[in-house]
Amino acid sequence: MFALVAKRILELEDAIADRRARLEHLEGQLPPEPPRLEDVALVMERLPTLGQRLAELPRAELRALFESLQLTVTYFPDTRDAVVEITLRAGTTKGHDDAQVCSVPPVGFEPTLGRF
């Protein structure tokens, strides 16, 4: 019985060490600091304004737009809140996909930007 427990403990310790190594690798890929709100706002100002035209777009074009942004909207009916997320892609470098996931906060709050 003790041998089985000891073996399982070693397996779990190996799994923990593996996950810690993967976490350190992922943390090493993070930028030194997230983008500044001012920089994001400047980029957003340069984007064409489509808000008024979204209702006019054919369904296929609207679906293609949302899929290209990987748009996710989670609605909470109890509080009447929604969480909106999009994924902005800067491009692909040597097989590495550089994606920026942005959560759009309610008015008056700073966005949380995460890089994956």
C-alpha cells in the first residue's frame, strides 16, 4: 500500500513540476507591460466607423466580420450586463500566432487587455 501511495506522490510531483515549467514558459512570452489605454484609443480612432452600418450589412458579411474578430458576448440577464470580447491578430510570425484578447468594459471602466 505504501509503495502505491509513494508512486502516486511521485507522479503528482512530476505533474506539478511540468505545469510549473509550462507556466514559466508562458509567463516568459508575456510582454513586459500591457498596452496603454491611450495607445489602444489611438488605434480605435483610426478604425473605420461601422457601428451605424452594421444593421445594413448582409448576414454573411456580418458573420464573417464577427468570426474574424472571434467576437464573444456573454449576457447576464439578472444584472442586465454583458461582457464583450474580441481577438485582435497582429499577424503570424514563423508559425506563431500573435493574438491580443480584449475585454470591452462598461462605460467608465478601463479595459483589461490580455495577451495569449
